[in-house]
Amino acid sequence: MEVQTTKRKKSIKIIITSLSILFLLYLSIAIYFSNHFYFGSVINGISASGKTVNQVDKELSSKYAKYTLVLKERGGMIEQIKAVDIGVIYNSKGKVQVLEDNKNSFGWFYEIFNTKNSELSGLVTYDEKLLKTRFDKLSCLDSKKIVQPLNANFKYSDTGYVIVKEVMGNKINSNQLYAVAASAILTGETKLDLETKNIYIKPKYISTSKEILNTKTLLNKYIASNITYTYAGDKSVIGKSIINKWIKVDDKNTIIFDEVAMKTYLTELDSHYETYGTKREFATSTGKTVKVSGGDFGWKVQRSGEVGDLIVAIKDGQTILKEPSYTQKGLNHDLNDIGNTYVEINLTAQHLWFYKNGKLITDGNVVTGKPTKDRVTPAGIYKLKSKQRNFTLKGPGYSVPVAVFMPFNNGIGIHDLGRSVFGGNVYLTNGSHGCINCPIVLAQKIFNNIVEGTPVVCYLQ
């Protein structure tokens, strides 16, 4: 019994001794870590494992004295910003000490199994003027070396539009780079990848962008249009080879129609359509061909409205036969738009002919306007405006009643007049005020067979 008691006492003594040793060991280590950083501690990239505040401060000071920020740029280009160039000065302002003071040294047993990686900011200062000077000298900001980013765009080919791949370029957001670089310097970061930091200005649209693909579809729809303009004896076809020259895509990926180019093209077409006031070759009843210009007969195109109509047709991808928009229409679109029903007045010979459907209905001598500035009958091709019976012609110093009046050029018209002589040189001294004076029989014959809109050709020969 006594032996057992002795053994128990020895066991208790061993346990107490062991615990005492462990406690002393724990306490010693706690005392050690009261002014040393835990094993595995890292501060701003410097190993602080088992080091004092002074030791860490010295290493950090040494690190920042040799500090270099490496800029990794596109194309494998590398640039550096060194501490000596920007006046870097280390001054932790007690931040390392505060970090050390805030740790629980009696918790070392737990902490040594957890690596402590700390990032302290504001450990250094730099000269802003020097940084800006160095910054302005960076090769990546040299305007001569900058390649502008370009959106994906489009190129026309015989098979349709294809996408031209974007240009990434190398232009940098300088304000963003400065802010990121300054932050890296303050935290001691030594490498800065401009690509991963999204420092480069990117194109808004790349070749796989949904907007680009949609625009390509629209462009190909537009050039699929086929608009055929028909005119006197011929036609003009507006297809993809012409349409592609009228459309472009701006940097906002918006399709724009070149309305100036469209108007120029349509104006050139007007020579086929527009006969209003143009010079025409006219085969006279005497067998000669004369050129007659002026007057208000013929086709007149409304160009501005036509451009808008054409844009609508192209946007709809239409295949259509089309005529221009006209403010005035002639009788037909034959090569000779006068046709074969017309009044012909030879101002030189003082003779009139009236044809209907190619058949001579009547002809005879007339008297036209006296060849003075205020009374001459103008040459040109006009259209008959109306037919009136029992009309009174009025003007300065005269009022003359006539049986029939057929105006074709403002107040100038064909009418009867009780003259005794017609034709010859009567008009030179006793001409009208511009009207075509006819014998009553001739005037009545014309009146009974003519309709409004009939061409009236007045020419000199």
C-alpha cells in the first residue's frame, strides 16, 4: 500500500514538472514573440518571420531604396520607373510597430500555423513632379508611337460585305495608368501588367460584337436592292455596285447614306428624264431640223423627294421598277416627248401648222408679236393651258374681243383676229402684243380639235 502511494506521488511530481517546463517554454516563446513577428509573416513582400520591428523597417527601407516598378506593355515592351527617378522616401510612421503591437503574442501557438501576409500602404512618399516628369517620358505615351484603336468595320466585295477585323492599337488611358502606377508605388508592387489592368483603350466594337454582326446583315440587305428606273427608250439599274458607294458606317456603328452622292447620281439621270425647258431637236414642216429651247413643256423631276424615296426602297431591300417623282409631267416618255399631236409655229415664216395623231388638221399664215422687247413672241415649247370662247383680250391701251382664245405662255395664246393680211412681214411693223393672230377659220379649226396640255412649238428658222 505504501509502495503504491509512493508511485502515485512520483507520477504527480513528473506531471507537475512537465507542465511547468511546458508553461515556461510557452511563456518564453510568448515573450519572444512580444517583440518579434510570427514565423511566416510577410509585410509588403518582405519576410518578417521572427524579425523585430527595427529589422523589418531596415529591410523595407532597403527595398524601397532599390524599388523599381516594371511596366509590362503590349508587344513585349518593358519600361521601368525607379525610386531614384521619382524621389521615393521610406517612412513607415510607426505603422510596422502598430502591426506588431496589435498581434497577440500569447496566441503564438495558433498563429505559427497561419502564414500572415500584410500589405501596409503609405510607407513611402514620392515627389509628384518627378513622377509626372518620368511619366511623360514613357515610351507608351509617345504620340508618335501610338496606334489608335479602331472598331471592326466593313469592306464591300462582289459577294457582299465582309467584316474587317478591329485594330486593338496601343493607346493608353493615361489618367488611369498614372493612378494605378501611383498606387503600386505606395504599396510596393513591383510589376504592373497594363493588359490585365485594362489600361489600354479598347475598340467599342470588335468583329464578334452583336452590333457588328447585325450591321453586316443590314448592309447586305441594302445592297440586295435592285431599283430600275425606266425612261425614254432605255433604263438605269441601281444595284449593289452603285448602292455600296452611297452607304458607309461611322464610328458609332451607324449606317449613313451619302445623300449628296445620291442626289448627284439622280441629277445625272435627269438628263434622261427631265425635258422641262431643255433644248430639243425638232423636225419642222418645211423639212429642216431646228433646235428649240425654253418654254414650260416637258417632264420636271423633284430631286429632293426622290432621294428620300430611294433611301426607303434601299432600306426595304426592294426590287422594283420605278419612275422619279415629278412636279410636272409631259405627254409621254418617248425619245421625242412632243409626240405627234402639236401646234407648230414658225416665227420667221409666220406660219402655223396643227397636227393631231400625226395628221395635219390645218395650217395657215399668222401674225405673231412685234419684235420689240415688250411684244415679241418668245421661242420655246409650251403646253396649252386652256380653251376659252368669247374672250376679251385686255392690255395697256387696248381691249379686243375674240371668238376663241387658247393661252399657252402666260397671257400669250392663239386666237382669231379680224385682220385683212396675215403672214409675210406684217409682224415687223404691225405685230401683236405676243399672241398668235389667226384668221377666224384657222382659229376655229384648231379650237375644235385641240385639247389642254397639247404642245405648242414656237421657233425661229
